[in-house]
Amino acid sequence: MSSDIEESGKHAIGHMKEHTSKDGADQNKVIAIASMNMALLSAVGALLAGITANEILIGRTEQIIERQRMETARMKVEVLRTKVALLEAMGKPVDVVDQQRIGEYRSGIGEVKFETESDEAKVGQAILEHGLFAIGVTILSVAITLSGLSVDTSRRGLFTVGVVIGLIGAGFLGGGVYTMFW
């Protein structure tokens, strides 16, 4: 992966040098630096998007496990309640341990339900963060493309639009980082 990044960087530098004239050398250097900064932000955003995607996957897996535990506890409560009801219907004594187990399982269900709701909130937060990072990376890619086109077409306006769009993309990345840590 690092070789791909190095190759991409070499290609971008070569492309900028190829289209640099003496008159526009300073302008093209500014465009090259801005484009590389946007590419760096885009790479960081992609990394953070990957991290949040992993958090989503882990959170969903934990939710599934906790829901399974909750359903298992519910089934145990129903089995014990049925056993108690049958014993009472037959006029036989009900074991106190079974009554205690029913209470334990019910309290366990409440705990697992709370944990599941907590995990759902964490997953929702990770989905929000992931979305912000993904949008930011996409917008930065557009900005990088527009900045590169400004060199090819010698239109400074494309560079300005690219920088503005890049700032918007950086804002989305900043929003993702903000929601991640605060």
C-alpha cells in the first residue's frame, strides 16, 4: 500500500513538473502543494473511515451476541414458569430454587437489554462518524481533481473552486473528528 502511495505521489509530482512553465511556475507550485495537502487529508480521512467501519462491525457483532443472551434468558424464564405452573396445577410443591432462578434471569434480561441499548448508541455514533469521514474523503477527491485540472487547462478559477471544495471536505473530516472525541 505504501508503494501505491509513493507511486501516486511521484506521478503527481511528475505531472506538475511536466506542466510547469517559467511564467506559471510559482502558481503551479502552490497548486501542487495545495493538492498534496488535500491528498494527505483525504488519506487520513480514509484511514479514519476504515477505523469507524471496524467499530461499526464490532458493535453490531456485540449487539447480536447480547440479543442472543437476552433471548436465551427469556427462554429459560419461560421454561421455568411453565415448570412451576405445571407443578402447581398438579398440586406438587414448587422448588424455591426455581422461583429464585426466574428472578435472576429476569434481572439478567434487564442488564443485557441496557447493554444492548448502550451498544446501539455506540454503533449509531460510529455510523455518523463514518459517514462524515466518507463524505469528506469524496469531497477532497473532487477538490484534488479540480486543482489538477487547473494546471492542465491553465485556469486559476478551477484551482480556487478546488480549494473551496477542499475546505468543505476538510470541514467534514473535522466534523467526524469532533464527533469522535467530543
